[in-house]
Amino acid sequence: MSGYRMWNLRSFMVFGFDLAAVVVAWLGAFLLRFNMQWPNLYRDELLYGAIILIAVQLLACRWAGLYRGMWSFASLPDLRRLVRAVLVSVIAVLALAFFATSWLLIPRSIVILYPLLLIVIMGGGRITWRLWKEARLSPVSDAERKPVVVVGAGTAGAMLLRELARSPDWRVVALVDDDRHKRGLEISGCRVEGATIDLPAVLQRYSARHVILAMPSASPEALQAVTRLATDAGAALFTIPGLAELMSGRVAINMMRPVKIEDLLGRKSVHIDSDNVKAMLESKRILVTGAGGSIGSELCRQLSRFEPTYIVLLEANEFALYMIEQWFREHRPEIAIVRLAGDVKDAERMRQIFDEYRPQVVFHAAAYKHVPLMEVGNAWQAVRNNIAGTLTVACAACDAQAERFVLISTDKAVNPTNVMGATKRVAEMVCEVMQRRSEHTRFHIVRFGNVLGSTGSVIPKFQSQISQGGPVTVTHPDINRYFMSIPEAAQLVLQAAAMGEGGEIFVLDMGEPVRIVDLARNMIRLSGFTEEEIRIEFTGLRPGEKLYEELLADAEETLPTPHEKLRIARSRPVPEDFFETLEVWLNQAPQADDVVRKELKRRVSEYQPQGSVLGEGTKARMTRSVDDVWLSLQRLKK
């Protein structure tokens, strides 16, 4: 009730101000016309004209929506409304001047002077109120606000400056921009002091220790250059949201955050055919294995957008299952979920789940993925989890007549040199054979590289090493990997599943490979350190690790798809007796690592294990890898 009374009071005060503005502008126009002398001969014109204009102006202001805006946030839209209201007054004055000559004699100059004065008084009052309110709402003095330099004097930079002008924390002292035509110009009172290369000097001149990137469309190379300049100058680096987020209204321009390594890798946003994906998933029963893992959990989050009947969350790790359940409770409580603990190798448990919940679409993300861990001492477990687990879930899906089965594979399945990659290739072959034998279920395989921030990836490892003061350990100076964000990977998995006809191996566009040592250097800089403070140490290639990852095997060719970031790989045919020999092997007792490698080699001809089991050729290759590491270290020392 008090708010209602306050609103009435404010409305009354605004009405009163605009009434006074009409009277003052009307009288002021006559005074200016007669050189500040009171026009005694125009008393009737002053009185009746003011009464008429007050009535006209009140109606015009209501019509123009002038009282919908809040003076504390007066802006260009409010000015446009004010001009519309004043135009009505101009028409009224013109009517008085030309059609009421029999009883009102209005000088023609008043037709010009009155609206000009009215705009100045009404607009000036609103601007003055806004300035006064902003001064009251920002009691912090400039000395208490942190000086910051903004990189980018474009639209995003101008928007950011307007937002930060009201911030109690930040004070923009200068801008830099590579457009030479903007040098020396000002935005909101802040001068463009130079190009990006001048950033260290500008920071020193203004004693600033913070930089904000206002370049939402900048290339990764430009971001890396600014990052290097800012961090070398000892400044903390922040960025603003991307243009897509700003245009959608999901975030505000002043929602700044520290620059992350994902920004420097330059992965573009993914656009998927949402209608096609929705047609596949809407009102469907969905099962996700490994639902608590990096890819599995993001798949669950993406799936929740398409209104499934329910999502069965299958996870062997209790804590991971709890975390994804809590996400649904907090963010998507309207989505029905089923939380199930279970191991994909447990055939009886899989049969029970498929019989009870009858999933129509299955995303199989459960797998052992860590290369060195699976290479030594755990090779048989990798076989059981990655191959036997896939076979168990795939057979249960066929028996339950599921519509689709999507296997999440890896680039390490291409020309594999490690147990993990070879087992994932065999899992792909399982799905290819299942596609030939199944009458109801379509099998799809999606193959991609490393995802940023996933469990076991180098980024969390580097972050931990940097937080502990280093060193940051990299296996080889020339090692590189493909990277993509977890949401990007999950969205492309859904797109591939929606467009697949069955039996395809979809290969995601991973962009350009990234040198791991460059990744480490950028992360050190973003953490505010130099390589002298946090050194990089080369430790040598680990068991099963390759210098370069591949997305296509030598004997494979790719076909384009309607989506620019998806291609279809055609692999070599799988032998007809593949299942019979595979099932015999999987039913055997646990085997030693060397025996596992030999068996994998029998099934995956392109598999070239790093070890002693394949003779002197492999030994020579390993020796060359070690020699490469030694030579690289010698070059670094020099």
C-alpha cells in the first residue's frame, strides 16, 4: 500500500513539473521575443494560451507514454517520447497562431521559441534528476574504485563504459583499439590512448592493474596477443559475454569474468537443428550410461531441453550419480529422472533395467578413458569395461527393441597405439556388427577428441600444478591434441544421433590441433604468472601416448553431412565371425597386459602397441620416440 501511495506521489510530482514546464516555456518564449520586457499587450494570449497548452500537453504526454519511464534511468527512448509530446504542442501553437487570430494574437517567433524551451526544460529536468540519483547511488569516490583499461572501442566497449559508469568497483581510465581512426577520440569521457600494442604503456601511465576485453568477436590470435601483453604487464584480465549471449538477453554487458583457456582456443558456438533433435527425443524414454561423467552429465543437461518422458541416469560412481541428480533437482525439477546405480558389465542388471524402463534412445557414454592407467596393469579391465560393457548394453538395447543406440567413441580409436584406443575401436566394431544384425535398433558411433575440463584432462591437472607453484609437466614439446568444449561435444552427439540412419561413424570437426606446451603457457599467463615463476618441465611420453592424435584411420574416407561440423567415416569391413571369436575371448579368465595386446592386435589390424609384444619394429619406434624427447630437451637447454 505504501508503494502505491509513493507511486501516486511520484506521478503527481512529475505531472506538476511538466505543468510548470509548460507555463515557464510559454512565458519564457514571450520574454525572449520582447527582449526580456514584460509583454503587457499580450496578457490574454499569455493566460488563455497557457491554459490551452497545459491541457494539450497533459494529453500529449499521456499519449506519448512519457510517464512510463523512470527518471532515474532516463535515456534516448524517453527523449523520443518527450519529442513526440512536444510536437503535439507545436501543432497546438500553430493552430492558435493561424486560426485564433480573431481573439488571440500570437507572434510567429513563439511557434519556434516555445517548443525549444519546453524540450530544454522537460529534458533537462529529467537528465538532472538522473545525474543526481546516480551520484547518490555511487557514494564511492573515484579514488576508491579500481582503475581499468578497456580493450576495444567499438559498440561493446561503449556499452560497457555506460554500465561501468554506475559501478562502485570499477573506473575506466582509458581505452585502446587497433583502429587508427579512433585514436584520440573519446567515449563517455574516456580517451582512446593507442593501439593494443600500447597496452603495457597505458597501464603504467594510469597505474592500472586490470584489463577488460570488450571484443566479443575477436579471433583467438587477437585474444592471445592481448593476454600476453596484459599478463606480461602484471595485469588481471577479464572479458565480457559473447555477442550471441548479449543479443539473446541472457546476460548483461557488465557480467564480466576472468578470461579462460576456452576463450583462447577459439571454439565457435555450435548451432544444431533443434527441430530434428526434438523430433527424436520429445516424449521419449532415454537412458544415459555413465550419466555422472563429463560427457554423460552434459548429455543429460542437453537432453533435458527436449522434454523427454524421463531420463534414466545409470552410473557406477555413487558420488557422480548424486551430483547429476542434484543438478536436476536444482535446475530442471520438472524433468522426470530415474537414478540407478549399476555397472554396464553386469548383464543381469542391464537386462533388469531395460525390461523395467524400456528406453527408446540409449546414449552409451560409460567407459574407461585414461590412456596411461589402462595401458599398464589394467588392460583386461579396459577390455571388460569398454568392449564387454558396450556389448552387454547393446544386446540389452536390441532385446528391448530400443530405437537408437549411440556410442560415444574417441579419436584414440584411430590407428590406436594404446589399449584404451584399441578397446574403443573394438567397441565401434561391436556396434557396426549389431547394426547388421538388428531389425529394430539403429546404431550410431560418434568419435571426437579431448574435451576441455573433462575428468582426467590436462587442464584440471595444469590448474592444480599452477596453484601449487609448479612446475607444469608436459610430456613432450611437440605433443598436440584436438580440443572442444563439453557442451559443444554433447550438442554434436545429439545432432549426429538425429541425422543418422544406422551404422555410421560420425567424426566431429575438432578444428585445429593445439600444442600442449602452448596450452600450458597460456594457462600460466592467465593465472597471473610468468614462465620464470611457474616453469614448464618435460617428462617424456607416457605408456601408450602418441605425439599426434588422428580422427580418421588410413583406410577410411569421409563423407559430408548436412551439418558443417559432422562428417561420416567409412571404416574397413568387420569380419563376419567377429562376434563368435570375441565372445570366446571375453568369457576367458583375466589375462596379462601383453596377452591382451596380442588379442587386440588380432582384431584391430591398425593397432600398433607400444611395447615388447610385437617385436623389434615396435621397439625401434619406441626408441625413436625417446630419442625425440631427448633431442627436444637438448634444444631447449641451448
